[in-house]
Amino acid sequence: MSITRRAFIKSLALNSAVAAASTLFPGIIFAGWEKTDLPSGMIDWKKTPCRFCGTGCGLLIGVSGDRAVAVKGDPNCSVNKGLCCVKGYHSVQILYGKDRIQKALIRKNGKLVEAPLKEALDLVASKMQETIEKQGKDAVSIYGSGQWSIPDGYAASKLFKGCIGTNNVEANARVCMASAVTGFFTSFGLDEPMGCYEDIDHADVFITWGNNMAEMHPVLFSRMLANRKSKGHVEIIDFATRTTRSSQASDKSILFKPQTDLAVANAICYEIIRNNWVNKDFVSKHVSFHKGKTNIGYGTQDHFKFKDKAETVDFETYKKFLEDYTPEKVEKISGVSAMDIRYLAALYGDPDKKVTSFWCMGMNQHTRGTWINNLVYNIHLLVGKISTPGNSPFSLTGQPSACGTVREVGTLTHKLPHGVVMKEAHRKMAAKIWNVPEKNIDPKPTYHTVEMFRALDRGDIRFMWIQVTNPMVTMPNLRRYRDGAKKDGRFVVVSEIYPTPTSDIADVVLPSALWIEREGFFGNSERRTQHNDQIIPMPGDTMCNTWQLIEVARRLGFEKQFPWSRETYIEDIWNEYTRFHDNPKHRMAPYKELKARAGVQWPFVDGMETKWRYNPKYDPAAKGKDFDFYGKPDNRAWIWMRPYEPAAESPDSDYPFWLNTGRVLEHWHTGSMTRRVPILHKAMPASYVEINPKDADSMGITNGSKVKIISRRGSVEMTASINGRGNPPKGMVFVPFFDENHLINEVTLDAFCPISKQVDYKKCAVKLERA
Amino acid sequence: MPVFSYIAYPEPGTKEQLLKDLTALKHCEVMPSENTDVLVLVTDTPDEAQEKVLQEKFKKLKSLQSLGMTYGHTDE
Amino acid sequence: MRGKTGESIMEKPKHEPMHEPGKKPGKIFLIFAGLCVMALPFIVFAAISYESPSIVAAETHTPLIESQSLDFDHKGNTIFETHDQTSKEYIEGISTDRTLEAFYMLRQYPGSPPYIPHKELEADGVEMECLTCHAKGGWSAELKGNTPVTPHPEQLSCRQCHVKMTVDSLFVDTDWMSIMPPKLGRSHLPGAPPPIAHDLQARGNCIACHVGPGTVSAIRVDHPTRGNCRQCHVPDLHPGLFQQESTF
């Protein structure tokens, strides 16, 4: 008997015994088994995108009765072809934590008490009305998420921007992908990658820039490993600030001092030009050169404002600028040997090698995040390695729908579903589709995420609705923003699924439906939109986020704009939303296609997905013979002269360590879902601080001992991990942020990239003390 | 590879002992009930001969009152 | 060439080098030396004439970052190295001569070092070199079986832990009992990847015991070509479940 058949027969045997026992002894309980509704032998499989990372694996959920009981990878989904990671395989268990919020809660006399959902919704609407009347429309706000389903974000944008008329709409993707977005807009004029995951099957060289792909996008990393195993000559280079599982799997691991990726990227360009590896034909036809402001600050003060100014320059100016970035000079500040810099440059410069660069939070959560995104595009543009299979500067997305919802629907202060609030033509289009007067839509953006929480602290914002995110664990410099949210006169509404530190400070908690309990759409890193039906019923009083917004909108008097019926509202919203993108550069697939298929890429033109954009061979919106970067008015891709500027807070004699934060394979973000999955909690029960073995030795710290991490903003006590999951170099420590009992963000700094306003969670200065 | 499952009834007051005894036997998996004095037993022996040996072992257990078979499978 | 940091590009690349890059190292050095001499005045001039004082030049000297060992996380690097070095034929080997029964018969408790079940001396009295067979496995014509692969080849003093059973009898009867070995198929959901059933100390290299003809057939995986085992299979360490403790 093979193992799987044997296991199946044994489970039949077990089921029979338990079923018989239940008949003989009604009410009998076996540890780990449900009292009622024992899963029968029949399982129905329904498709959905995974609830977790930006890879966007297709899953098949095994349903028995009205419970999700198993998971398979969807073999029909081109993203993962049937493979998942440990989170995906156990994702259905996130639905069944015992402390699931199933009833609305209202804070009365300082305590959250259960209340009928209707009462809670009435209260939310009346509080919004009251705040708008007393303090103006810009005193209300909504903070959403890259894990919002697409209709959630659309309803939020329409309600707040179209009906109420405030641009106080932000999402946690601001602190996740904003630098990638501004990188795309400044380099290409349009958001989202020009390549797709198929690049992985074609590339000869992979270079990861500051991301731990083996743990963070494991299924894509597996595709890279499979490519390497089958082709033999493929190289994977791990370019990072610390040693991780990705380093173990790569052919070469190159460490750099935090922030100096800016200098190394420029040095690579210097080498490419010096060695005459520039693709002169491509550059002369498809690239133009520009520079912006320098010395642009870090945003740590309230009301920090920055607006860049673009100036056109030429190749010679750019070449001269790069003379500051010879490998020898850059070696001095980055800790990367000139030899290794030249090695990387040679990989990019070799005309016979297809190169794919991957990056995620290392480059985006960066006080010069926009710049470093520009600089990696510069490398690919100089050698013309872009928009063809295997040649791909690929910005990986962290969350499952930061692309689909936040970026494509535009749930940020300055954006609309098509375009920006500042442009009249875009406001006109939105007003028409939304059926609101044009003057409703405010042409001035208000606050980005950090400023929004600062405004809540100052009292300029009095009402905030938080959906699908946990800012009371994730805001940097957390103490200020938590204290701010708890001040008198602030009303916080939280739509949640489990009790978290954010729901703990709420005035109203609305019970939300989770993932496959409601119909929805996610959009992943490679422009693939994926649909799921409602697969299991919503428990208790839970209500999906979209419908919560619709209920409140109707109470505020906007029935006309939110007319849809309970049965078809998701489809209706999709049909209305896709009108914004109806052009060959962004057309979305129709509802029927998305319902039937395991994901469809946009632009979806004449029944075909556009896999590589800006290349007329694959992209019907591109004109001409070889490339057409139609996002920019000059139809060219822009190379930006961006210098190296140091981090906001570097280690010094008082605080001699870099603090770096991030994730681990087992846990998603703040762990509110994954910690309730037994296998994931058992594999990774608590957070810790990774310390370099030599550093630990010199401080007398051993594996498992307690350590205090102290910065200018706060301190946290944690357990030391030495030679554990990852290894930071000397002078750096790393802490994963999934543990709400160890709030590392009380220690981090709220500095951000002045262009994208994205926070840098990877760099601040701390000191360690034995506790 | 014979696979069987049973409801195992312990002698009065010996549920814990029966749990220990059955867990110690090879080829046996036991799942005790939390609120009743019965256990579920699943056996999986490599061949008929070892199945017979296991049955003999059951007969020798003092804590086992009776076994009610709920599932049987043999590979023919 | 796996995962070595600070590696010189002067070393021979794994694949056949293209002419251009292959010849480049020597050329680069000469060009570089020449450039140094010629570029020096330019660099100085550029540094002075650039808009603001170059931050690159002003930064204090950063020492080269030392390459780090990849031997962390229970020797997780060995999984990737072995996966890369193992041939397709070996990975797909499916002999059934080793059974779980026999496997546990050689051990006193799950995880104990097994004793040596075959003779360890050559005909002429010379001790066999264990790693000649147990480092890579393969078919043993002498013993007519597939050889198990050690998960810890870096431990070179084999006979410090593995000994031969020379007699069958006990000195005195013993009361020894141990825990049951981990059960198979402990997936949390039907079809889900089971958690790692054993400690990872000295047993971090999955391929050694779960892939190939020399493995115990009951624990051989049916997806041996996937390389990143711990993307799906995680250790089962902590006994309890998550308890949310509100601190507000």
C-alpha cells in the first residue's frame, strides 16, 4: 500500500469508529474533533486565491458540509501549478480560532460589550455625520489594507472621496509598496511590473535585492530552484544586509551595509558604462535622462512636505555623475568588495544572460525607496534587459491585493480609480461613473498614512475607520500613535476578525467576514486578478467589509450611489469599477472570465492576457517596432540620477546597532491569523531578536537568554536567537514583527521616503542590554 | 495490511490503564474520549500473522473489557 | 560554488564560461590599474566640482563585511547543497528493501544512533571507511542492498557513536522502555504537508533520509525533486495553542 492510500483507509477506519461511538453515546467528545458535523467522506473542491502573500497562489479549498476541511494547490493556476507553502496548506485553519469576533462590540463605560450589529452600524454612521458637521469633512478618515478585497476598497473610495468628499483615504500598502509605486511612476509613468512570473522560467541569472525570497515568496523561489536544477548554469545571487535561508540556497551571498544599496546600484551602472556594455541602440531610442532634488529629508517632523522637481539631462551628465560611484569608492562605504560589485555588473552586462532582479521590502521600506527602485531600473535600462521573457526588473508585492485593491482602485489620499484627484479630467471621469457632482471630489490630497495618524494624534482627524489591518502593532514609533488614537474626542471603528491590540482601543468593533466566507477578488504581483465565490457561510453576525461600507453609506443618505442588492453586489461593483480601466493599457477581464478561470492578467485585450508590457510583440497597447514605453509623454523610459544619502538614524556610540525588522515563513504580518493555526504556532511560537554570534559572545548573551532592545523611542525585552532562522552581520540585530506580545515597533522610527511617504522599518539605531 | 477500528471498553475504573496498555502495543493508535469511558482504537498490522499475534495480545490485557469492531479492511 | 560569500570572481565558474567574461578578469586588472592612474585627477576634480560635497567621499570608511557561515538553522544549507548535487536517477530511486521496522530495531529510542548491522572489517582485517559508502549512498554489491545516507557527514569520528552488536544476549535483564516512535501521516489537514516528526539536531538534511533508493520506503517522499523542503514542512515544537492576551 502506498502511504497516501493507507492513510486514507486509516482515516476511514477512524471516522467509522467515531461515528459509531457518537451513535452509542450521544454528545461524546474526542479531543480535537468537532462534536457535531463530522466531515463525511465527500469533499467538494472550490478555487480561491490564497489569503496570504503577494505571490497569489491558486488554492482549492476542500469543503465538507459548511466547513472548510482541506487545501490543495490549484494545478490549473499558472502562478503555483499546484504547490503551496506551509501557510497556504493550512490557510483554512485561520477561519476556526475559538476567539473569532462574531458579534459587534460597542465601548460603553470604558468596556467593549456585545451589541446588535444594527446598533453598531447606526452608531458608526451617526458618529461620522456628527464629526463631519462639527469639524468638517476632513475630520473623518478610513485606513484600509492591501488585504482588502477589491470591492472593499472600491466602496471605501466611492464613499469617502465621491460622496463625503474627503481624501482621507489611506491603506497599509502605503507602508508596504508606496516606493515601488512611485518608482514605477517616475521611471515609466505607469504602475505595476512590465514582466510576469514566466520570466522565472526563462532567466539565466536571478539577483534578489534585500529580500528573503525563500521565506517570503517561497513558491516563486521554488520555481527559481526548479529552473536552476533543470538548466544547470543558472545562478541565484542573494544581495542583502543579513544572511538567511535565501543565502543558504543561493549560489553567492553578498552582504551590504544598510542603505548603501543606492551606492552599489550606481556603481554597477558605472561599471556597465565603463566596460561598454551599454545597449546603445536601446538607450538612444527608448531612454531619456533626468535628475531630481537631493538632500530631501526624512519626514520625522509633523507637516513635513516634499515635492520633487524633474530636470532633463543627457547621457554625458549621467556618466559624469556616476564617477562618484566607482567600485573602489563604493567599497569604502558599503562593505561590498569592488570585486563583488564588478561581478554583479558583469552579470547584468553579459549580452548572453537574461537577468531577473527581484525585490520587495528591503528596497521599498527605505527612506530613499523611490530612488533605489529607480536605480535598479537604471541598470536594466542601460543594458536593455526589460520587457522580454527572462529579462525583468520585477517588483514583488508583499500583500495579496496591494496591487489589486490599493494601487488599481487607488485607495490612497491622492488617487482615484483612474488617475489622481489633482487632475480635472480624472475627477470628471470619477464623478460620472460614481454618479456624484464633480465638485464633491476634493482636488487636494490630504494625509498619507503616517501624517494621518499624526493628524489623529493632533486632533485634526477625529474619526478613523480601520479595516483589515492592525496599526496598533505596525505603526512605527508606535507609542505616539497608540496614545494618539486613545485620546479623548477620537472615535475609532475597527472591522476585525479576531481580538487584536487595534480592536482593543476601538470604540466600535464590527465583526468581519473572512476571505472565503465572502465573494471577492484579489490582484497579485504579476497583474493577475483572481476571483473566489463565497465558499462557506459567514459565522454569527459577521458581515463582509464591502457590505458594512454600503450599510453605513445608505445611513448617510447615499442610497443612490450604493443601490446594489445583497445577491449581486460584488458582480455589480466589478462591472462599475472596470469602467475606469477600459483602455488597452489597463483593461480588466470581465466577471464571467474571472469566475471561471484561476486568475486572469490585465491588460486583458481581445480575450488575451498581456504578459509583457511595452513590447509590441506581446502588448497591443504598444506601438512601433521594438519597444514603446507609452507611460511617459516622450514614450521613453526614464533613467534618474539618484545619489547615495545616508539613513535617517544610523548607529552611533550611544546606540551602536542597526535594528532590522521583517517576517518569517510561518507568520503573516502581525500573526492575528497565523498564530491561531496550530502547526504555525507550534513551529514558531514567539518572537525573538537575532544577534550575530560574535556580538553575542562579546556581550555575554547566550541563545535563549533575555535581552533588552532600546532606542530613543522606547524599549522591548526579547529572547535572543543565535544561529537560529537567520544570521545578521556584526552590528545588526533582526526582529520579526508577528508577535503582539513583543511590540518591536515601539522601538522603530517613523522616518519615510519623502517622495513615496513609505516608512523605513529596516533601519534605526538601538542598543542592547542583558535583561 | 489489515486495518481495523474498534470502540474499546475498559473494565470499570481502568480507562487510564487501558490507554497506557493499548498505546504501548505496536501497530495501535488510540484516541480516548474526553467525557465518556471509551476509547477509539485503530490497528494497522503488516500482515495476517502479526494481526493474529496482536489479537492474542488483546486477550491478555486485564484492563480491556471488550472491543466492538467498527471497520475492517484487508488487502486481497 | 553554493553560498560562499566574498568569493573571488577569479575562480572558475560552474558552467563553461563565455569567452568575453572568461578573459575579462585579467584584462580588467590591467585596465583597472591604468584607469586608476588616469582617473585620479578626474575623481578629485569631480569630487570638488559636484554640486554639494559628495556624501560618498565624506562617509567614514566602512570595513568590508565579513562573509558569514551558512551553518545556521539546523544546517539548513545542507538541504540546498544536497539537492543541487544529487543526480536525477538517485532522486527517483524507489527500492523497498529498507523497512521502518528494521530501522527502529537498530535503535534504542527514536533518535538514538543506530548500531552497525554489517561487518566493519575487510577480509584482511582493515577497518572500512564508513563515508566511502554512507556519504553518497548507492548499491552495495557485497551486502546486496541500497546504502542509507548519513545526515551528518561532517561528524568524522563515526565509531564514537555507532558500534557493532557483537553478542545477542544481555548481561542482566533490563526494565528499559521508551517513547513510541513518531507516527506517520500526522498532517493537520487531509493532504496537507505533515510537520517534521523528529528533532533537527544532526538530522537537518531531509534528502539524506527521505529521498533516494537507500531510504526507508515508508518515509520516502513522493515529490523528491522539490528543493525547498521547509517551505511546507515545519517543526512541531511547542506543545500548546495560541492564547491571546489583551494588554490594553
